[in-house]
Amino acid sequence: MNEQLVTENIGDEIFALAAKLYPICRSITGDGVRETLREISAHIKLETHEVPTGTGVFDWTIPREWNIRDAYIKNERGEKIIDFAHSNLHVMSYSVPVRRFVSLAELQKHIYTLPDQPDLVPYRTSYYAESWGFCMAHRRFESLQDETYEVFIDSSLKDGFLTYGEYLHKGDTKDEFLLSAHVCHPSLANDNCSGMALLTHLAKQMANMRTRYSYRFLFAPGTIGAITWLARNEDKIERIKYGLVISMVGDSGGPTYKRSRRGNAKIDRAVVHVLRHSGLTPTIINFFPYGYDERQYCSPGFNLPVGLLQRSRFGQIPQYHTSADNLDFIRADHLAQSYCMIADTIDLIENDAVYCNTMPKCEPQLGKRGLYAAVGGDKHTSAANMAMLWILNLSDGMNSLLDIAERADLPFRVICSVARQLQQHGLLKCCATEAAESDALYAAQ
Amino acid sequence: MNEQLVTENIGDEIFALAAKLYPICRSITGDGVRETLREISAHIKLETHEVPTGTGVFDWTIPREWNIRDAYIKNERGEKIIDFAHSNLHVMSYSVPVRRFVSLAELQKHIYTLPDQPDLVPYRTSYYAESWGFCMAHRRFESLQDETYEVFIDSSLKDGFLTYGEYLHKGDTKDEFLLSAHVCHPSLANDNCSGMALLTHLAKQMANMRTRYSYRFLFAPGTIGAITWLARNEDKIERIKYGLVISMVGDSGGPTYKRSRRGNAKIDRAVVHVLRHSGLTPTIINFFPYGYDERQYCSPGFNLPVGLLQRSRFGQIPQYHTSADNLDFIRADHLAQSYCMIADTIDLIENDAVYCNTMPKCEPQLGKRGLYAAVGGDKHTSAANMAMLWILNLSDGMNSLLDIAERADLPFRVICSVARQLQQHGLLKCCATEAAESDALYAAQ
Amino acid sequence: MNEQLVTENIGDEIFALAAKLYPICRSITGDGVRETLREISAHIKLETHEVPTGTGVFDWTIPREWNIRDAYIKNERGEKIIDFAHSNLHVMSYSVPVRRFVSLAELQKHIYTLPDQPDLVPYRTSYYAESWGFCMAHRRFESLQDETYEVFIDSSLKDGFLTYGEYLHKGDTKDEFLLSAHVCHPSLANDNCSGMALLTHLAKQMANMRTRYSYRFLFAPGTIGAITWLARNEDKIERIKYGLVISMVGDSGGPTYKRSRRGNAKIDRAVVHVLRHSGLTPTIINFFPYGYDERQYCSPGFNLPVGLLQRSRFGQIPQYHTSADNLDFIRADHLAQSYCMIADTIDLIENDAVYCNTMPKCEPQLGKRGLYAAVGGDKHTSAANMAMLWILNLSDGMNSLLDIAERADLPFRVICSVARQLQQHGLLKCCATEAAESDALYAAQ
């Protein structure tokens, strides 16, 4: 465990921020995103970008900005049967303004429910087709009388901006590790208040750390936000050597890792290794072109080494995209656990390197250096000694510490600390780090 | 389903032809083969070849031609206990003429039975060692008295010809798809009246189709026929890019596919893909040097990409090479099913190509083209949308539609039709077809 | 089975020699090793080497020579509660001389027992840290009174020599097959009297055989012995094309094969093939850098193709490194079985070669050469015919007999003898042996 990165109450801190972000009504544009980024800015020096409506980003165009103040459905007795003030999920995101009296039959065309989960409110959007709609519990919907309803949505859809934030932690090199969370979902705690809050605290924690790589934290609306960032940063994209999309990291499920399109990029190997030694039962899935913003990062024109880290797999739990994804669904200890997986991955990426055994002919005599038990003959050898033997045996200039950890089936942190010990005894020297192959150092600028 | 290839009553048509071919007494040479090819010629413009006895074909020599008119065994009371007129299986193929009176003990040396299947008559041959023999049901054989028997075989073994037929459907290129069926087995319905009849109707159906590849249909006796064809066509052999040996395609078993010697040639991948999406439970086996004429096509000097498609696997069903392989054993619906597998394979081979995503950076906006559902948030996405996303993601110039179908685990026909849709919207363009790498076009001749 | 190598009573002969070696008190240096090598010399022309104390061998130094005459622990009544004369396991190997009266509490610090196996005496060593100790049954130890004990070890630790023996069977080429057994364990029958005795009789049996490869038999103390040999023979090391460390080959377990560090070297493939066709249930494990002298041979500076062959896997049976590893634990029939595995491996290595089918286009006509049954149609083909068809099909200059045996899943000996038969009929010719690529022949010297 990297003690600079992981503090005792990290889980509580992440939860507290997620709880603050939860009530805000976010969409792919609008003041909800701005307010969210302001909360994040309280922790890190976030750079906020505003991209005007109409701007072309690859095949897409920044849409008009959507904001909403109020919305409800009233029955003939003037009772609000749905009220936006209770939950921002009740209004389909990007609903155009409406004030109208409608029959139940017509209302029905604009109501979204989940018949199989009759007590939950679904999350629905209509970003690119002008429409309006309400979401509600199916049971409540079925109890509605055949009467006239007043529908009211006090929203606006006007030229404005798409807003996103980014924060760059500069390392010794310009090579980057991208960490990306979507900021467009309204009151869904796990998806993705958890991811935004976790990355914020990770960035905060790294602020005073010296790192080999630079770390770019991106807080942007899903799809259009990632596309916008990619379109505006094409010149920097080749710096991205590693990347993770972070979402749904507060529940007790998984962990789940979806590999990058490359399939076995270093980031894939690193996360898979960390998860397999996490004590949990990870699910590793191959890339497929549906999901979160890895869809954009892994499009064929970029093919970046970016995977997706989650706890439960999206779409596969009943709470997904419903009102049940609330603050009861995420917990500080799960957030801390997820945080540690990412911290361990960073630790691995930072410390992986190729070492050379300085005495490659036969084993060096570990005993005379105090590195081996004096009395022999026991049928067992210690894990530390096995780590030493593996490192010495495989450090032929062809294998990195991660290669060795994989082959030895030992945690990277054990391999890494034992390698340091062998290095101190002159038995190992560093041959190459991946950083050596990277762009110019920031220091050289 | 290719509607040009597959007609509603194709199974019945194939069965009808198989039933017509069934009674004919075929062997590796002789009038039975000629009569068989005549029946086939009623449907397609078959080119028939006659190769004289004594002609050298690689390590082999065309044998003398065998014909038979009558044969029986009579007991002392003049009763025919075996009669060739009842079933041509009763005489070992290539039996020399004989008329003799023999004891039961001597007769026994010339009788073949199946003790484990006492009611069935086996199929036996002795092409290259001069001999004579009868085949009969074991139960009948055991009931024979110890008396004197008259054995009579009115056959001839004389200089003549080996006969085979071929039909070439010319496509846009000279690259060929070889479809081969053996024509040497007598009254065995599945092995191989089914294969001959299926290929005949396939060739007939293709006659008016324009195809990228040329299709060569070969109807030749097993082993010596394939060897003869290869020996006489060495100059054309490099045109063969795909090939299938077709036999035993009328029973309800399998399907079974035996890979070519190359193991993962395009034909292997195509058939395996089609069978895996056939709704049946295919058995895929690796090449081994025993079986049908794939033995010759896949000999090391040729190593052609030719596999074997069957329903039940040869040698592994009780009916194999017995009188139980009769017309009751094959059915029109199984024949139609087998036909569709081959038609789907041809469809795949014809339509596979490498496309390039014209907007490879990020996903193109499918919604504005009406290719994506307007309302988002649902946990499911449609199969058609998944096919689109897969095609766009993998169409980087490195993956053909088959590669994509395999990776996406979606049927090729879905991938192919969705690709066409994307092409119509300008999101995809064709980069390369395999045909592009092929020989000169026929048109250019 | 190679009849030159395998004699009827080979198991008894190996057992007899193992039994002779068993009582000797060996360590990594000293007269026990010399006496052991003398016994071996009664069978083969062993070359014995003496390397002086203080000699540097890579990172190591030849230690002082250890010898022991007597040792015991006496209680106050003068009764020997432990007596070296009963078992040399009672004294920790390399114990310095001691004569002292000690309390039970102090004695306890120098006593090694196995609490989980309370009736067995463990085997312990302290080669490189000056110390003394006794090993005893835990049950006996627990019965000791709290009284004063006399401890006596009449050993010497003086400048002297490290002793090892080697024997080279010269083949047609200088390319070598290394067979190595450790000679440093005292009265442990399986580990490794079995290995020493087996290799001795194998070398004896080969003496009059003409072989393609040269066979080097090495009898050296574990770790330091192998390191010494490697350090003194660096110029010859590249000759080693195959190698096996042999230990624990007399029990009924396994067989177990630990692959070389290369993982799929020819020796690995050969042993795995032999074991899989041995009729037993082999365990094949990947290389890991702990175990016997494969640790040294497979160190990254050498990376020799040397595996480890055992019956039970070291460290995984209760008898391992205890007094239960006695002559009752090994048996003549297991030794003979292990011997045959090694003999079969040698046979394979000696006879593997790449052949070319002289008639690669289509199958040659086996029938006219009497190599194929005259009557066809049966659903079965013989194993010999399948071997013929496999060899002819795969002998394209790319596959060796071992490649073919693996692909056909037939024993190498069947493939090899059938290949010889095909060669006699002119259907196969030898294209290349591995020897062809090797160093100059011995004959040319």
C-alpha cells in the first residue's frame, strides 16, 4: 500500500464528497455540471472549460445548453403526482419546456416506468431528439385515474456551453495516465458521484507526490464530453500511455475490469494483476464497444490503452439507472477499497522497470548477505526467498517486475520491495524504465 | 439466408435426386458411375471425363474397369440365399467373375458379415487385390447348412476407363471454391447419394447467380478419382482458395466439420462460424489423414484449404457402410439444413471484405442518421446497434467482416447487412476484398 | 523399448547399488562423497575431481571440508539418547565439533524435530553458518527430563576439497545430453541414492552403445557442486543441448516433470511425450527457481535446456527429508520404471529427425507395397496404418518425428518404427537431424 496515497479515512472523505454531489441535477450541459465542478474545485485546482453551442467536435456538434428550474404533473385536484423538487430523475433529461393539460392517454406517451421494478423511478434522457417526458414508479403510474393532468416543465434549451474540467498532475515525464469520470448523470450515487468523488480525492492526494508519469484527471459529460476533449486535444493524445475510466466504484460488487481495445496493454495487465491480488473475486471482461467513455478513447482512430474499472458491471444490477442508485447504495469502505485498487495500479505503473541480475551465472550466495535462512533442509521456503529467486532468475533484461510478478504469481508490491532489497545488495541493477522511451521530460522544458 | 440459393422445396428436390441415384450399382469405375453422372447431367451442364485403364496418376495407375450384371449363391435346393438383384451391397465391389460349387467351409472364406449387427449387410471392396466375395447378414449366414453351394458372379474386369464429372460455375475471378463429392459407393443413401444430390442442386441453383469466386463441382470416385483429377489439373490447383468435401449430409446428426490440414484457413473459419450460428450443436474436429478425399487435397504436396462437411461423423454411427444406410436414413429436411449451411458458407466467402470506418476518431453520431434510439438510459442496446458499434470500432483496415463477426459473436449475415447499412450512410467504405489479390479476372481473358 | 538400454533385472541392480550407497554419511564435502564416488566407479570409469577449499566459483567459495566420526547426546545416567552410529541424520550436516554439558533448555536450541511427524527424524544442514545441532524424533525429545546432557560431536571442518565425479559417454557428435544427480544427502534412500544408482547403471548400459549425442553424467553435491562444475566448464556449456536432473526416482509416486526455464525446449517436449505415453499419470509443472540443480543450470546466465525428473514431487510427500526416506521407501520395480522413462527419452532424442515424403502429391499407394489391408470398407483402420498416414501427411520438411507423434497422439516409438518401414519402401527420406546443426564430430578431431 502506498502510504502517501492512502490515508486512513479516505473512504469517508470520498463518501462525503459524493453525498455533496448527489442532489445536484446534472446533464450533459448546464449549471448542474458547473456546480459539480465547483465542488470538485474546492479540493483540487481544476481547470474548467466552456465550449460554445454549435462547435463541431468530430462528427458531433455541441448541443444547446439545457437548464431546468421546476417540473411537475398535477391531477384535477391540483395534487402534484410527480414533483421535480423531490427527485431530478422524475424529468427526462433535456426535456423541452412544456405547460399543457393532457388526458391520461396522452400523458402515457410521455411517461417512462419500469414494470419489472414497479417501485423504482428510471433514469431517461433525450439529448439529441427534442422531446419531453417524465419518469415515475410503475406502481404509482398504474394507480392514476383517467382524468386531465397538468404537465409543467420549466426548462430552457438555449445556445450556451458544454462545460468540463480537467486537472493535470505533472510528473517527471510528459507521458500521461488519463483518469476519466463522467459528470452528466443526475442523482445517481454510484453512477457516477462515486467516480467523481474518488478521482477528486486521488488527485488531491497525489498533489504533493513526485511521480514518473503525469496524471490527467478529466471530469466531463459522457460521450459528448469525452469527444469534445479528444477533439480539442488531438496533439496531446499520443502522450497517453495508460488510462482508466472510473464509474460505479461505491457498491459492494465486483470488482469488474473491462480491458482496453488493445486487450493486453500494460494498463490491462496492471489492473488485472492488482485485482487478482486484491483478495476479492474480480471479473475481467474483454473490450466491447458499448459502455462508458472507453468507447471514445478506444475508437479505432485513437485506440488508446484505456480500460474501465467498476465494482458491479454496468447494466447488470437492478439498481442501475434507477432511483435505487442512491446514497444507501454506496459505502465508505467500498469506496476506500476501490480507491486502493487504483492506488495500487498507479504504484505498479510508477515502479515497474526492467532490472538485470548482476550475477546471472548460477544463483548468487544469498546466505552470506543475510538474505537466506542459515539452516537448510526444511521443505518450505519463505515467500520473500521465493520472490528473490524469481527476480534473480528472470532478471535477464527481458522481463520487467510486472512480468516477474505475473510469472511468480506473487503480488507486485512484494516483488517490488524485494527487488529494492536485492538492488541494495548490488545483486540487481536497473536496465530500463518505460519512462526512458518517453517524450522529453517536463524539467527540460 | 441467400434467397437466390435457397428455395422453399430444396430439401425435397435433393431427396428426389438422391432416391434416383440410390439403386445404381456404382464402384470406382464402370457403367454405374456413368449412369450416375447422366442423372446429374439432367440438372447441370456436367463435363464428363474418361481416363483409360493403365494411365499413371502420381503413384497410382487407373485400374481395369469393373462391371457386374448378376450374382447369387444357391444352395443344393437351388434356392438363392443371396441375390445381387436384391441389393448391390451383396457383392464385394471389384469381385472377379466366378462360377463354382463350394463347401460351406470354403464359402465362408468369401463371406463378409457384421457379427455385432447381425441383421445388416456390410459394404466391402477389393479394388486393388483380385478377389471375390459376398456380403450378407450375419444371422442369415449362421443359419446356413453344411452343404454345397453354387457361387456365381457375372462380372467383368477389363481395360476401360475411369469416369468422373465436373462443372465449373464461372465467377468474376478465376479463384476457385472446390466442392467435391465421391461417386463410388453403391446403394448407400447417406454415403454418398446425399452429397451428390446436394451438390447437383447447389450447382443448378448457382447457375444464374453472379459470384465473385468461381465454383468447381467435382463428382469423382473416392481416392483414385480425386487423385486422377489432381494429376490432370496440377496447373489449375493454385486457383483453389476454398474447398469442401461433401458426404453424408442427409442424416439428423452433427453437423461435423473436419478442418483442413492448415487448421485455420478462411474456409475453416467460415464453416465453423456458420455452424456455430446454425442453431445446432456442431462438432469441430482437427484434420487427421483418414477419411474422404480431403486426404488427397490435403496431402503435403498440395495442402489445399479443403475441409470435410458431414452431419454424423463417418465411422461413428451404426448405419455407416451397411445396408441400414438406405433411403429411410436420410430426410428432406436434413438435406435442406445441410444445404443451407453450405449456402451460408458461400455467402460468407462471397461477401467477406475489409471495410474502413470513414470517421475513426470517436464514434460517429448515429442518432442524427436515425441509426440509434432517441431515448437513452435503458440498460439494453439492440443487437443491430451492437453490430454497428462493433463494425465501426473494428473497421480499422485490419479486420474483415468475418473477423468482426467472430469477435462480436454475432452471425455474419447480421454483420454483413449492418455493414451495408453503414456503407449507405457513408460511415464505412470497402478497403479490400480478397478477390483483389487474386488472379486475372475471367472478364479480362 | 530400447533393448540395448533396458535389461530384465535393471531394477534390482539399481536397487542393490542404492542400498550400498544408503548407509554412507555424505555431505557437500568430505569422505562420504569420496566413498560414494568409489562405489559408483566400480561400475563406470568415473573421473573424480577435487577442488580445494577457498576456490572461488562465481559468487561462491568452496567451503572447508567437513568430516565426522562420532556424535551422541548422553543423559546424566550415561545413556546415549541420540547416537550418530544409529543414523547419520541425527547430526545436522556441517555441525562444528562440540563437547559440552548443557541444560535441557540450552540443548533445546540445538535440537530439530518434526512436531507434526513425531516419530520421524528430520534432515537438517548448516553449510555456510557455523553451528551445531542434532535431529531427533519429536516424541523422543518430549520425553526428555530436565537434567544435564553431554553433547558430543567428533567432527572436523578444515581446509580440504570439494569432490565430484563425472563420466562422458562420447557419441558421434560433441553435442551433449547432461544427466545430473546430487550426491550430498546422507541416508536418504530416494533422495538421492535412487538417482545416483539409476544414472550409474544407465551410464554402464550405454557404454557399448553408439549414440548420436554425447552423454555427460555428473555426480556432484547439490548447489555448490553444480556451481563448481559450471564455473570450471564454462567453455563446454554451449554443447549442452539437453539435460535432466534426476532425483527421487525410487518411490511409487508421480512421475513428475518440471520443465526447463525455456519451457518448451526439445528436452521438455521429449520427456512430456514419454511420460504421457508411460501408462502412468504424470504431473507436468512449469519451471520455478527452487528445487534441485536445475536452479543453477537454468540461471539466466546459462538458461540451459535442463529439466527435473522425479517420481513424487519434492517437498510434497511426508517422507521428504526425514528418516522415513529409507530403503523401504524405494523399490526395484519403481526404479526400473523410472529408468525406462529416461531410456525412452534418450531413444526419442537419438532418433528424432525430419523426414520428407518422397511422394508428397496425394497419398502413395500403400496397398501395392503390402502396407495396407486389401479389403476396404471397414470403419476402422489400424494404428500402424494411421501412423503411416500421419507420417506421410506431415513429412513436408517442417515436422520432425516428435512433431508428428505429438500431433498424431501416438507413441514416438510407433512413429519411429513405422517411419523406418516407410523409409525402407522408399516413401520417406531423411531431410535433417538436429545433429546436422551441431558442432564438429568427435570423429573429426
